Amino acid sequence: MSTTDLLSRHNLNFNLYLLTASAIFASGFALHSLLSQSQKPSASGTDQFPITRSPRHTLLPHLTAPQRSALPYPPDALPSPRDINSPYGTLRAYEFGPEDGRRVLLIHGISTPCLALGGLAHALVERGCRVLLFDLPGRGYSDAPSDLEHDLRLFASVILIVLASSPLGWIGSGKDGEGFDLVGYSLGGGIAAGFTSYFGHLVRSLTLIAPSGLIRDEHISATSRVLYARTTLFEPILLRIVRRRLRKPLQEPRPGQPDVSGEHGADAKDAVQAEVNIEGNQRVVLSRSHPDITIEAAVNHQIEYHEGFVKAFMSSIRYGPIQRQHELWRRVGRDFEERGKEVLVVLGERDPIIKCEEIMEDAREVFGGRVQFRVMDAGHEAPVAKGDEVAEHIWGFWEGQ
């Protein structure tokens, strides 16, 4: 065979390989695009941006007043609800307490609606505070932007929108010229610290309750690393797997600490169980108008009926302020040192998610010593199960500042 024939055959084989590889890539890309589009609601009607609607739009219009009242998370569970139109969809907020009271913004955790902090909110109102709570995107009665990562940029923007929606003017000097008090729990703690690192001039005081942000790598399980890796190639499959895993700790309650199934490190589903702590929260009153509702039932209902929840949960794990927030926290420490302020960190000594000794060590380092700690006889669910006690710690901290 001549050299020319060999080269011709080589070129033919190479072209066939190239054509085959291109076809496989194109097929895979098309499949990925189709799967992604099936999970991404398109903008329609008056929506300019892709939004996944909450049960406020998809469920409530089909229910009678008695049926709404019987929901695990009734739309009037907390006083003075309002729905805020925004580029991120409709956001649900509650603002109540004396109009001239000390203003407190509370941010809830990764898996619950803001109902989880209802007991703490009422306890602060009884001490004369004006409180503002809202459902994070994809939780409760807040819609979810379906084309955005749930990272600190989204959360900070939503906070500013919620603050601006109040007729009392939370954005500005505030009461006594010192802004508002910011309280964040779990993921809400990581959000609160990150927000303060950029908008510290608005924040009068910062309280972090069992906060995310500094969780060490060894506490993230191998399963979570796989399920919440930053890839969307198999997103529809992962969504189904995660939804099933989130249901499990709610359908199979067990006493004691979350079970990590022999894995080294906690799984994200353990964070859900830790926040609701089924056994510990059965007798907790979160809503004065609906005293029998439980956070367990509210979260279970959210998993089933909020079409955007699981995707928002996964995105928050992937992109939210869960780990490696040290530099932003250091920025808060430097700012508070200049202002002569300290951060309050409230912890549960039996918390399986936020390890007491580790967070105390790391928080002292990043805040430069500008921090106080209160350790409670509780797990991760401290502000849910013991809202009045947490309020007492916060109030005492304020009085000492």
C-alpha cells in the first residue's frame, strides 16, 4: 500500500472519529439542554424572569378559607403578613410589634420557612421590639428565581428588598441612629454575617445562632459532596434523589441526634432533621393564632407542595454561605472593632451540625476577639425549641453593649 493510500485511510478514520465524537457531544448537549429546560420554568404572562411559584400561587387559590387555615403553614400563621413583588418573584414577609420598638430582622435556616423563628419573634415583641421576618426564596410562601444561584448576592438583594418594603424605613439610620438588629439562624447566620460584611452601616448589632459559614471540610459527608457537586448534567435525577432523601428524616422520626448512617461527616438531610428536631419541637408554640402547628409538618408540606424548594435547597448547599466565609467574617470583625461593638454567637452544646468547640475557636480568630458566646442546653434547633431563652440571651447582650 502506498504512502498516499495510508494517509488517505488515516484521514478517513480520523474524520470518522471526529464526526462520531461530535455527534456524541451534540447528543449529550441536546439531552442536557432538554433536561435543564424541563426544570426551568419559562417567563410567561407578566413575568419577565423565570420564576418557580410558591404555594401562594399554586395552592392557595384552590382552597377555601377553612382549608387554608388547616394547612401545616397557614398563610396567617404570623401577624401582619405581606407579599412583596420583586424581580425574584413574590416574597412573603411578616412585620409586627410596636412601631417605635427596637427593630430586629430575623433570618431563618436552610430547610424551614420563617415560621421556625415564630416563637423567638414573639418573645422579642413581648420585650418591646419591632420584628421583621421573611421566607427565603424557595421556602414557605416566597417564590424562587429558577435561573439564579442561591448565593450571598441573591440573599443580600432579597434582604434589601424586604427592608425597603416596610413603611417604617428600615434602611437608614433607624432608631437611635444605629440601624436595625440582625439575627440569623443556621444558614441565616451565614447570610447575616455576609450581609453585615457589606452593609455593616445598616446593622446595629449582629447575633448568629448556630451559624453556617465556618463549617470545616471534614464535617461534609461523601454523599453530600456527590449530590451537591456544582454540576447540572444530571440535575433532574439529582432533584428526585434529594427530594426522596429530604422526606426520609421526616417520615421516619427517631429520638436523639441525626444518624449519619456510618458516614464520616453530616449529610444535608441531617441538617433538615436537626432544624426540625421532631421530638423536641412537638410542644413548641410557633404561632399564636395557630398554636397546634409544628415545624415538622410545615417542612414536610413544603417539600411536597413548593415546586421550587428542593432546587433552592440544593443551590443553597452548593453556593450559599455554608463554608469558607472566613474573610467576610474578618471584615465584620474589623468593622466592629472600629465601632466598639461585638458579635453574639448562640450555640447548642449538643448541636450535631455546628460543633460548639470548633465554631468558638474559629469565630474568635475571624472576629479578632470581638465576640461573645452563649451556650445552651440544646441541639441545632435551639431558637426553634427555646425561643424565649434565646430572646433572653439576646436582650441581655444588647443591654451590655
